[in-house]
Amino acid sequence: MERRTISRFLKRTAACTLALAMLLLAGCAGNTGNSGGDGDSSGKTKLTLWHIQTGTAADIIKDAAARFNADHPEYEVEVVDKVNDTYKSDLSMAINANTMPDIFITWGGQTMYDYVDEGLLYDLTDLMNADGYADTFVDAGIAQCSYNGRIYSVPVENISVAGIFYNKDVFDQYGLEEPSTIAELEALCDTLVANGVAPFALANATQWTGSMYFQYLATRYGGLEPFADAAAGTGTFENDAFVYAGEKIQEWVEKGYFCEGFNGMDDDAGQARMLFYSGDAAMDLMGSWFVGTIAGENQQFLDDGKLGFFPFPTLETSDADPSLCLGTIGDNLYAVSASSKAPEAAFEMIQYLLDDEAQVERKAQSKIIPLKNFTSDDPVITEILDAVNGAAGIQLWYDQYLPAEVAEVHKQTSQEIFGLTMSPEEANAQLQAAMESYLAKNS
Amino acid sequence: MKSITMSQRRRRETAIAATVFLAPALLVIAIFVLYPIVQSFVTSGYEWNGYSSNKVFIGLGNWVELMKDKTFWYAFRNNLVVMVLSIVIQMPIGLALATFLDRVGKKGNICKVIWFIPMLMSSVAIGYLFRYALDANTGFVSAISQLFGGGKVDLLGNPDTVLYTVIIIIAWQFIPFYMVYYMAGYSSLPMDIHEAALVDGATESQYFWRISLPLLKPSIKSAIVLSMVGSLKYFDLVYVMTSGGPSHASELMATYMYTNAFSSYRMGYASAIAAGMFILISVIAIVTMRLLNRKED
Amino acid sequence: MAGAKKGFKPSQIIVAVLVVFWFLVCLVPFFFMLMCTLKEQFELLTNGVFSLPERLYLNNYVEIFTGTIWRYLANSAIVLVVTLVILLMFSAFAAYPLSRWKFRMNKPVYSLIIACMSVPIHVTLLPIFMMTVNLGMYDSIWALIGPYVAFNLPISVFILTTFMAGVPKDMEEAAEIDGCGKYGIFWRIMLPLAKPGLATLVIYDGVNIWNEFSFALTLTQTAANRTLPLAVQEFQGQYTMNIPMIMTVLFISILPMIVVFIFGQDKLIKGMMAGAVKG
């Protein structure tokens, strides 16, 4: 009796296990030739491209890949949509497993330098210099894609510098004009507060949004050096520039310059833009992708000519260069992995992302292409371009420039400064400690 | 002599049968759960960014840092708050809903479906809906407050309120699970016990407190353990709604680990956090279970 | 209910008020989710979440239903069914000896399974990803089944063990006297009696698996092999997300579950009743 039931039990279990195994095998069989650059049965070399664009911006990439595939029957580019939120971790897993995509985006600063130091990026210097291709790009863009004098990526997506966008209706209503100094800005903010309008729309659960105020204020106070020195270990984040930035922010918070509840609001979800569109807040310090964002979600606002822009005001009492911009030239930098089977074809694919058709599509989506010959009919974008072209230098976003673990501390402490839960001195000391600990580990 | 060998044989048969029954589950768990957690313990000995070939062995360095890390212990404290409040809020409401549905039977079908909906909604949807709902400028709490002449109410950006706000939303999401769980508990009670009790002259409330509640004790105990473990490793809604902020006010162990692993790229340290969580939660869960079961005996 | 004819008792009124209150608490967010799906993004951002849509706007649905959603739905359904079958079988197997028998390894094994409930999934992503790649199963829906079964097993075993422990000993003994062995008892007695527990698991694990995001994101990459929860990422950009589209995707992914729950609950309840111990 017992034995029979055992054997029946085993039979059932065996049947189930077998079914499971077959499913797994079916899965494997349906999965050959994925990832990696191996040729498949059709004899084509497969190239994988990872990007993080969405919606119509992703279509630009897919269109470019289709053109490339049509022109190059021996290759097949597969475009994989990745999501920004988990992009870096996806990439690090692929690095671990040796399944890196042939073409992928990275950001400038420490992230890219680390990849280069790991030997993960293909050196594009010769390909970029052939036929003067590199010269067609804005110099600051190429500088951002370079490390130790070699070029490792291509600035494709956008000139993304931060500046202050404002709702013209609100400015008109209270007879306000674009301020050029911080003192003027403060006077303007006082007027708005007195009229019950929040001067700045800010959604700072996102952290980098508030951090931009900190970065600009520090840059206006001390120029590029304090930050560059602090990051290199020759200076410190306890420098006056950072103290000024922190104190100014807290002063502004106390005066009510930012919308209510900013530390709990999410920028991606549009909580700041809701106030900006409705006129409940007058200004938004944001990267120049803002124009494209508005074009995508509220074209009417642009058509009505409500959007205005001015560069971050200057600090009269400082001798730092007032033309400095904060941001990145290129935003997403496209790189070729060192393990790619066809790096030259991969590079050519990247060039398709900026060919004539792509440029037309990009322009139509309010992208600011980092090419020297790029011009725009859009007045706001032209103003942004003027600011960039007149800039003596670009301060790269702290969170891209700094190593990830230090950047995280910066974002945290800047949020705490905004929340008044930490004094600027404490915040800067904590940031400095994180920087020192990183440098000690990696010296 | 013979009886000893009989019992020995029985014991061996039981052992073999137990092995056969347990093998599939243990095998899957070993591959997909135990192996990774062992890996975490190993990785916790390194300073590593998650992809670099440069993996530096630092022994107990990460563990020493973890012991001294105020943010981690603050996150642990937050987890304990979530745990206690989840049990206090979710258990009674879940039980009350289940009791109601059990009493009204088929008539309560619409309620059952509607009451179950929060469980079906993904954390992403819930997170964004409540984000907008609680927006200090455009949300409904602010609107209600302003209607009565109050000011704007900022629940998610205020370090003093953010954790409790999220706990209430977590409760909203998980009450339906405990409702279903207790309904299943009710349905395995002997069927005619209710009628028998009423025939004996018991009132509904007497029936609930004296008869069904004691019979549901095993369900309640295991629900408490489930809720504890779930709260201590909770991640989803907090990540979507606050990412642990502002100022770590809603930081949980799991969100802190996630930030370290995927924003700071401190894989070694994140592994130490994960391994620490594993130890803390297991110990708390197993000790609680022992305590709950001892009381019974 | 005896007093119903003579008017309502205060206690009944309180209960009724609470029932309606809870009804609204559960329904209102769901309702606003539905409203979100009927708006364009600018409408959401200019008029807010709580306004009703200005007009019947169905383009979100049109856009999604003309995309790859069907493939995602099919993938999700396959993963769900296969995972649930394996998961319920394995957890019932495991719960039986743990709940009914005395043997030396019982407590240690049970404790181990409890401990496994407390593993945070995010640290397992990298090891499991590496394993999947090495097995050649990366970017395939079948790669999801192992992790899904494994991560829902501990809690399922725990729940089922509680249920099986509640089955009266004499039923098992009676069956044993009838000549049923341990294996026969499992199929003929324990499994039917554990139905309420199994039904709970179908619901709980089913929802978990249907909404699972992290493993799906990590272990698959091409559109053909993605599951439903990943459909939202098409609308999550670097600086902005399209909330109405995301809500639409999530709303569409809830619908099948509500339908299954409405039509399946009778069956589930019957299952529960069949499992109820007849006094």
C-alpha cells in the first residue's frame, strides 16, 4: 500500500518536474543568440543599443537604427528601451555578466571616468577625429566626453544647462522684469511673496532639483575653483562659497521663496510644474530640457508665449565670472563598449543618431543639439543658446561630477539644508567627510 | 526489542517521507534565496561598487560601519514603528471586515470585491495617486484644511508626519489581504458552530468574543508574524512615495539598502545592510513565533 | 437580523455607516485612478487629479492597446499560471510534513523557511541575474519562474502550515486506519482540507506575481519577453513621467484581476466551503 502510494507520488512529482524542465528548455531554445554581439542564423552581426529616452524621443533613436539597418544589411541594431531610474544598475549587472550592450549611454564626470578606468569603453578618439567629425560639436561637449586627452563618447541628446524659467503672465501681472543680479531677484521674490504667489516652484523629494540652487549659488560666489578643488581633495566643501550657498538657501526658505511642501514633492510627477502652469508659482530653476518637457505635456503654454527664461542672476559682490553656466553639454553621452565585436559599426550607428533626418526630428522636439552649427527659431531656446555660447565655462552637475557615493551625500545634505533640518556648516562638514573617506579609499 | 525496531522503522519512514515532501521547496529556496543571501554575506566583506574588477577585501569593515551608522539604526527604528502600527491598525480592521463578510454571507459580495481592490492596485499607482492627493498645494487634505480656514497641510515633506502618513497608506493597501486571510480562517471553522451557539442563547457579540475569536487564534498569530516580517522588510510604497526622505524621516532598512546599492554604488555596504536585515528580521520573527506558541501551551 | 422589522438598532446603524465609509475609502482612490486614465497629461497637470475629465478622452487606451500590451499580457498570464501551479504544489508538499509530523529536522527546517521570508529581494538581483545569464536563460520569461516560485514559497509554506495544523488529528488517524499511507493522506485529506489556505495563496501570490517589477526588469530586456508591470517604463523619462499613461497601463493590468476575482470568488468560496470541516 505504502509503496504504491510512494511510487504514485514520485510519478506525479516526476511528471511535474519533467514539465518544468521542458518549460525551461523551451525557454532556452527560444532564447539563443540574445545579447552579446554574436551573429545569428542570418549571418548578421547584432549590435545592441541601450538608451533611456521615452515617447517620441525614443522614436528618433528607433528611426535612426532603422536607417542604419537599411544601409548596412550585414548588421542589425537592436534598440533596447531602458528606464532612467534603474539604468546604472542594469548596466553594472551587464558588466558583471560580460553582456554589455555595444552602444549605450553614460553620463559625464566620474561615472564615465570609472568606466574608462575599468577598460570598459572603446577609445573613440581616432574615429571622432576622422574627417573633423569632432570639430562639428560644441567644444565643451567634446571636453565632457574626454578623459586624459582621449575621447570616449559622443554628446548626442541635449545641451542641458540650468537657468530660471518663468511664467510671463505672472511677471506681467505684477509688473516684474527679468532680474540680472541676486539682489534684484530677491526684491522680485519679495514682491511675489507679498502678493501671495510662491516665487519658485520646487519639487525637492527629487533632491537634484534643490541641489541646483546650491550649485548655482556656490558658483556665483566662488566660480569653478572651490568645487573643483574640493572634489580633487586639494580644497574643501567647508569653503565660504558653500557656506554662502547653504545660508542663502535657508534665508530664502525662511522668507517663503519656495512653494509650500517642496521637500515632499516629486518633480518627475510634475508636482512643481502644476504650480508653474497655474501661475501659483512664478519661476522654476530647471535644466533646458524644460522646454521639451513643456512641449510634450502642455504645448498650449508655449503657443501662448507664456514661457520666459533668464540665466541665473549674478552676485554683485563677487568677482567670480558671472557668465558661468551649470549643466551638461550632451546630457546622455553615447559610448561604445570595449567588448563590442564591431566597434566601428557601432560608432557609425551613433552618427546616425545625429544625421540630417535625426537633426530635423530632434529640433522639432525642442532638443538643443550640441552641434556648433545648431540654431533655433524658438526664442526661449535661442536665449538658452546665447547663455551657453557666452559662458566662460560650464560647471558640470555636482551629482555627475562627484563619485556616486559622495554625490548621494550631497543630494541628501542639500535636501536637509532646504528642510532646515541641518545647518549649512553641518551639511558641508558631512559632505567633506564623505569626500575625504572616498579619496582615502581610492588613493 | 521488536517494538523499538518498529518505532525506529516508523521514524525512518517518516524521515524519508518528509525528505521527499520537503525536497522540491528546499531545492528552489536553496538556489534562489539561500545562495544569494550567502553571496550577500560574502560581498559584505568587500569594498565594491557593484561592477569594478577592483574588489577590495576589508574584512568586517562594513559591519563595523553598520554598527556605528546612525541612519541604519534610525531606519530600523522606523521599521519597528511601521511594524507596531501595522499590526495595531491592520489586524483589527481586517478582522472586522472579515467578520462582517462572514456574517452577511453572499449579500456582501459587492463589498467583498470593492474592499479587495486596494490589494490589487500596484504600489506604483497607489504611490502616485496619494502623492497627488497629499500635495501641499493641490491635494485634498490641504483643500479640506483651507475650507475650514486652516493653512496648507504638508504631510509628505514634513519629517514629523511623513512616516505616519505612509504607514496609513500601507495599511490601506494591506488590510484587504488580512481580510481575505481571516475569511479563510472563518471558513475553516466548523460550519454549524454559529447556529449552535445562537441556539444556546449566545448573542452575536458573545459568539464573536467567546467562540470565534479563540478559534481564530492560530490565524491571528500567524497573521501577526506575517505582518511583522512584511513590515520589517517593507520597501515598495515608501520607495515610490518618499524614497526614504525627507532627511531620512521615512527611511526604512530596505530603502537605505537600495540607496546604497543603486545610488551610492556601495555594493559591499549594501550587502552588509541586507545581511544585517536578514539576521535582525529572522531573529525577531522566530523569537515572536516561539513566544506566541509558548503562550498557547 | 431579528429586529429588522421593528426598525434599526443603533448598533446596526453604526455598522452600516462603517460599511459605507470603508466602501468609499476603498473605492475613491480607484475611481480617481480611472479618472486619471481619461485625461491628457496637460489636463492632469493644469486641472489637478480631482477634477473630472473635461471630455471623454480615450486616446490613452487607444495608444496602449495598439502597442505591445497584448504581448505583455500574454507573457504575464503564462508566467502567472506556471508559477502558481508550481508554487502551490511545492508549498503544499512542504507544509504537510511540517504541520503534521514529528521528526528531528522539523523545527530547524521550519525556522529556516521563516528566515527566508526576511530576505530583501534587491540584494538577490545581482546573484540571480548572474545565474540566469550563465544558464543561458537571460531575456526569457522562463527565467522569472524560478525566482517567483522561490520568493513566494516561504510565506506560502508558512500560511499553509498554519492551515494544515488546524486539521483535527482524528481525521488523519481515521484515514490511516482505512489503510491510507502518508502519501494517500496528503492527496485525499490534507490537500482538500487546506483549500481555504490555498485559495488565500492564489489571491495573495497571484497579485504579487502579477505586479512583480524588479526581477522582470532585471531578467528580461526585449519587448517580446517583457511582462505587464514593465509596460509603465515606456512612460518614465529622465526628467518627467507621463502619469495618465502610467495609470492607464496600471488600470488595464488591474482589470483582469478584478474580473478573475469577481467570477472566481464563487469558486474560491466554494473551495473554502468544501474545505470547511464538517462537524
